[in-house]
Amino acid sequence: MGIRFAGWGVGLGERIVTNDDLSTTLETSDDWIRERTGIRERRIGGTASSLGITAAQAAMADAGVTADDIDLVILSTTTGDRLIPGTAPTIAAALGISGGAMDLNAACSGFMYGVAVARGMIATGTKRVLLIGAENLSRWVDWEDRATAVLFGDGAGAVVIEPSDVDAVLSINLGADGSLADIIRCDHGGYIWMDGREVFRRAVRVVVESSERALREAGVTIDEIDILLAHQANLRILHAVADRLGLSHDKIVVCLDKYGNTSSASIPLAVDQARSQQLLSPGKVALMTGFGGGMTWASAVVRWS
């Protein structure tokens, strides 16, 4: 038993904050931010639950399903509404879903971890999973720190995953290295901090290695990849990964210019962008890959259906 992605949806913070807006309070400029990150603006506002609910409602409508059709809600987030309880049950209750609900935290790789968990649940009899990536990162950003304030935004993406005789996921692999926990971190009561140079170096390496493993396991070459749906952290990272894999830059989906780094939400937001640009059609082969704090990483080769 395989899976298919039946419907997608997004939720975004209501306020658009541009680079020029940030330059009024930080020693920075639009040119400086764009040159180093590729980001032009980001969306701010909402909570993991409110953004997740919006994305989930859109995904369910896109899939043509109701709350009664969903057996499990998986919420990938690093910024749940509270420490206790998890935020997934709050979202499930708002949607009228009576099945299981759980939070998953693998940082920016979380959405791909969620795909792996959903696939495993469906293989053991679950009929339909609602997977959500939702983040309220602005709550944990030091808006006086130029190194991090320019990077993050709030948003959510969701997908309905259901059984299929033909598996859309040709391969998927997950990885983690806890010895690198301190290069991206946010302690209780603190702000997001990262060692930007080390994150760049490590991220490019693990994403390339993970992607190459996924390609080998799928029996697919890089020349057969039609589109790269990667975690939207930094345009330089996306280009470096594509260059090392031998993938043309015109196959990279980029939405970080509009949304910034939205952690767990970034890959489904990239999917939404690709769908809106009609870049995804049945038979297209996508490489979906991400990395995040932990340090975690995950890659999958997907044949669109």
C-alpha cells in the first residue's frame, strides 16, 4: 500500500514585513538582505493553531474530504501554542476531527518526517492523514538582532495523504546528528540563535548526501528530476545544493523571497507555489528535501500523481 497527496492548502501571517520595513529599526537594507538570503519580505502574525487551521481547511477542501474522512492529524511544528498540551488536538477539535492528533518536532525537516510517519501509518491501516506544517516563529525572534530578524516568517502548509495502489513516494530517508544541536537553537524563554556560517556548511553537505541517497534508493538519476522542492532557508543554500547535485537552477522552486524561512511550513509552501505556477503535473518527478535544528535532515523522491 502506497500513498498519494490528495489536496494542499496554506495559511499565512496577515502582515507583510518588507526588508525596507526592517531597515527602519535595524542596521540593514533591502540590498544587504536580498544579497545574503534572497528574502524580500516575510509574513508575520497568527499562531501555529490558527495558521494550521487555515491551511488544513484549504487542503481538505482541495481534496474534497470532510472531518469524518480524517483518521489522524500530524502537526509538524517547533512553535506550538503551548508546551502542554500539544497543538495538534486543538487544530483537530477546531476542524471537527475525532481521530488521533499529535505534534512532531524535527525543526525545518519536520514536514518530511511527517510524510514518513503518515506513510507508515497508512501502511498499517490508517485510511487518511492530515499532515500540517505550521510555525509562529516571529514570537521567538529577537527583532533587534540583525542576524536572525531578517530570516524568519510565520506560515503554514497542509496536505491530505491517503492510500494508493501506486506509491507516489519512490524513496524517503531521514537523518539526525544530535552533536550539532547547538548550531541552531532556541532555549526556553530565549530567542532563536544560529551559527550562520556553520549552518550553511553543514546544511549543504547533509542535504546533498541525503538527496543522493534518496536518488539511489529510488533508482532515479538527477537528470530525471523535474523539480526541487526544498526547505526555504536561504537562496545561497538552494543554489549550492543544486550545483553539487548537478541540477539546473531553473528547476528550483523559490518562495522564500515572499515568506522568509518558515521552518516546517516551507516545503508545503513551495509545493503551493509550484502548483500555482503549473510546474507539477502527473508523472513529474520531484526531489523533496529539508534540514533543520537537531541537526535533522530528510529527503524523498516523489512521482506526482
